[in-house]
Amino acid sequence: MSEGNWDYSLEDDEFFKGLPELPETWAVFSRPESVAVDWHKTENQGRIGSCQGNDLASVLERLAFVRGVKVQLSRIFAYLATQKLDGLLGGDRGSTIAGGIKLAMEYGLPPETLTGYPSSYPGKSQRAKILTQANYDAGADYKPTSKWAVPIDHDEVLNFVGGGGGISYGCAYYGGM
């Protein structure tokens, strides 16, 4: 987020409270001795406050990789489409994690080859080109099948991620950081 302090009231606490607990059957997918991460690249979001979009794309790329598909998903689509859900579209004001999860569950994310990644927050016409119905439709192959509350126990988190899951998380960013 590049403007001011984050307004925590924008996050949907009821959504998070309503997330089901991780099923006990997940324990059968306990983590291997090591998990290769060489498939994942560290990306620079540049001067755009799209950290939630970058996070969401990485989580869905992880889930695709577990299925045997290596893909770069659209970070800017994730950010802008979440902003649209959050009522924040039109300025570089951040987006919510809950909105991102809702976007992922309903639409998924299109490949970044369809949208590119701009060097600054896109103007109205560029946003319209990114948020086309065709790009929403292109995300159908890259959406998760379920969502759960993040486990609290450290080993459960490691088992979940090591066993093929992904966790979306974030922190408030402001100019003084």
C-alpha cells in the first residue's frame, strides 16, 4: 500500500471467523524431509502497493505446481480484481486478504502473459484491459478447491505447506516503514 496507513476495518473479520478448521485428514499429507522451492521466483512489485496480489498469485502458483503445472499468474489482476471487490479500485490504496481469497475461490487468476505487470498503478483504460471478462474466465484453471483457517500450531503449518497447501498472509504497509 503506498498511500497512508492501512484501515484495518476494511478486512472482513467475519469471513475469517467463518473459515473451517483444517480437516484432520490433512495429517496424512505430512511434509516430506525437504520441499524444493527452486520453481518459485522472488518478484519485485515495484512502486505498486500490490503485495496482496503478489501473495495471492504465489499461493495459487504453489497449488498449480503441486498439480504438476508451472505457471506465472497475474499479480496485477489479483490486486486490481481484489480492489474491485473491496471497493478500492481506482487508486493505489491496497487490498484485503479476505477479498483476495474470495476472488481466488470464485474466479482464480489468469496467467500473467495475458495482463503483463505495469511499472506503476494502471490508469482507467489500462485497468479496463486487465479486468476483462476474458481474463476472469482465464482464471478458471487456477483456482483453489477449498479454504481453511490457518493452523495455529507451528508443526501443523509446516505440514500443511510442505504437504502441498498454501497460506495467504500479509501485513499493513505505510510510508514510514
